[in-house]
Amino acid sequence: MWAELAPVGRHAETKGYRRHAWTGADADCRTWFQEQAEARGLSYETDRNGNQWAWHGDPQAGNAVVTGSHLDSVPDGGAFDGPLGVVSSFAALDELRRRGAEFTRPVAVTNFGDEEGARFGLACVGSRLSAGQLTKEKAYQLRDGDGVSLPEAMEAAGYDPETIGPDPERLARIGAFVELHVEQGRALDLSGDAVGIASAIWPHGRWRFDFHGEANHAGTTRLVDRRDPMLTYAETVLAARREAELAGAVATFGKIAVEPNGVNAIPSLVRGWLDSRAADQATLDTVVAAVEQAAKERAQRDGVDLTVVRESFTPVVEFEHALRDELNRILGGRVPVLGTGAGHDAGILSGSVPTAMLFVRNPTGVSHSPAEFAAEDDCVAGVLALADVLEGLACR
């Protein structure tokens, strides 16, 4: 399975993956998922929001145990973030069949669409729609960098955008959702463990900073006469690093758009997106407020107008303690429990169904990069741990 997925959406020069929502690479990943389901005799379906499901047992029976992740990527992302969870889910199901496990609850493998938000700027679109955390109206307003709207992209890919929206009936059939994911950090590498259990997801969000200045000639405009928004943006980037370091949080400006974007032109607009995360809400609020204040002070000095828009936000997610403890019990009580600063579909669904996560060791700690890595032995350990969990939850 891993070898089949490896070339899909991989960029020849960067070696990173560009599996963005509702593109050709995304379609190839979806076809792969359907083929894996049908090859195993599983019941395959796509829900109203474009999420894919492969069922062992009666999908309507209720109290199902669901596992899976996503197959899309960030721009030039790594091979493991998302796909490891989907591949491991099918492999874990294969392992249970090999063991002759007798299921007492339905089991499903899922691929949630547009988890990374690389194309439309909002993460976890598929799960947010299903959980009612993203309305149809707001979803219809999402556009990519070329101005293509989400419904237009879905329709071009062969899906009906009119059907999108909350899916409480489907979620009500889920008794537990367990997502396996490569760790996006080095906690397991430092502890010497191949597999870990998630305790919580840090609160996190994305803010858009629009710096409006005045376009002018780069060669003829005196420095003192300029209203250059790039200066304000640069100071804001430094402020984000400074404030995050002081608070023990993280803050990153990782995306920027410039107008008119000419080498010999002073920009009229610099638009930057801030991603910030912290262990608790109060710390996150403090960091973002401090970055905004620094931006305002520099904007006033530079004669630049500033607007700040919060585009998305996810509060702290404490995974259900009972399910988390049950996973630890099934795995012998020897698995480390750790928090994470990365968002996941499991976090979105936690408000609707009991959720838990397993992490697989990442020796480099690198993620969202072609350098992302997990050793084969650790991936196998993750599959076996997931199989044990599914057996403990669905075969009792």
C-alpha cells in the first residue's frame, strides 16, 4: 500500500507532496482508497461532505469503532502526515482478520477530505462540515489562490456541493474514533518509545494580517516618503517570534501575499498569515494580542493601515479520558501519554464522538516537509498497536 501511494502527487524537484483538495492528485488518492476498500470486501461510500468510508459490518448498526486519517497534504509536505494513519488502518484490519478476530461492533476506515487546508486556507474542512463547525454558507465563501470557490472545485471533481453540511446521523453511529498519526515532534524519540497516546491538542488558530501601504517606484521614492507595508510586516514577524518565545508558545508567519508583487515596486499591500499555538488558552490569547499590538505600533510609525482577521480557531481538545485510559490499558499501560500542538480531524470530532489518538515515533521531529520520516519497524509497531486497540474495542 505504501509503495502504491508513494508517487501520487509527489513533486519531481522538491520531492514533497502536493495532494491538495479536489485536485488530480487528490482524486488519485481517493481512487486508491476506494480500491483498497473494495479489495477487502468492505462496504464503500462517500458521505455528503466528500469524506470516504470503508465499512466492515453493518454501517447502520451504531456504536461503530472508526479509524483513519487523511490523504491530502500541505504544499510540498511529507509522505507520512495523514497517509500513515490511513494505510495503518487498512493494515490493522488485515492483521485482525489474520488473527481470526470476531467483531462485535462495526469497524470503519475513513479518509477525511481537505484536512490540511492547503488549498482553501481552512484546516479540517471535511470533518468540520460533518461536525457542524463549518456552515454551508461559510464553506461556499472559501476560495483558493486562483479565485476558485470550494463548491466549484468539488463540482469539477465530480461531487455535488449542494449536499455539504452537518451530518449528525452519521456521527451518531460512531461509538469511538481512533486516529493514528506520525508524531509531529520528537517526544517519542527522546523517550525511546515507538508509539504514544495523545492527551490533548493545544488551542490554535490562524490570523490574517493585512498591511495597506502605498505603491510607488522603488528607485525614485525617497525612503522618508515611503509608506512601505513590508517594513511593518517584517517587524511583526520578529514580534511573533519574540512573544512566542517569552510565553513558551509557538507563532509562525508561514504564508505571505504581496501586491503588486514587483521587484521594482514598493508594495501597496502585504498580507501575512499567522499560525499560533499554546498549551492553554490564556497563553495563546496573550501571544496573539502582543503580536497585534506590535503590528499596530509599527504600522502607525510607517504610515500603514492594518486590519487583522481571525480566519480559524480551535480551542484546546482534551481527548476523552475514559477512552484514552482504555487505550492505555489495552496496550499494557506502558505507552507514554503526550500533548501535541498540531490539529487533527480527531480533535474536530471530539465534540461529537469519543476520540483518541496514537502517535508513531518521528526520529527527526520534522513534519510538513519532505524530510518527515518514520522507520519501518516503528510503522509496524503502530499497526500492531492500532490492531490491538481495535480488537480491544470492537471484538469484545
